Amino acid sequence: MLHSDCGAYGGLAARFRGDAEAEAAHYRAELGRASEVLKAAIPGLTVECFFLSFDGAWVVDEGWADGAIRT
């Protein structure tokens, strides 16, 4: 799970210059990488990735590489 305006990543305003789409794309990629690492370390593991923004919670689909998200 990642969330919008995360201080650990530098925040929405500073790191992404207020561009919520760029921030979401970055976090989709981060979640995808984390998912792959976990699945490689623990074969058969089911991983669900979530992104929380000020507009709601989003599930990042397995096809995260294409940027697919669903509510």
C-alpha cells in the first residue's frame, strides 16, 4: 500500500510538482516492483496492491505495467 503525498517519497508538491497523475504512475510502478519481489521470495503468494489518494482507495490490477487501476 502506498498513499498520495507521502513524505518518505518527498511529497506530492515537492517530488511531483503537484502532478497527481505523475505521482500515481510512479507509485503504480513501485507497487509493481514490490509485488514482483514478494512473489519471487514467496512462491504462490497472492499480492494485492493499493494506492490511497485524496480521492479514494485504488486497487492496482495485476496488469499494473499498463497503468490499470480500479476502485
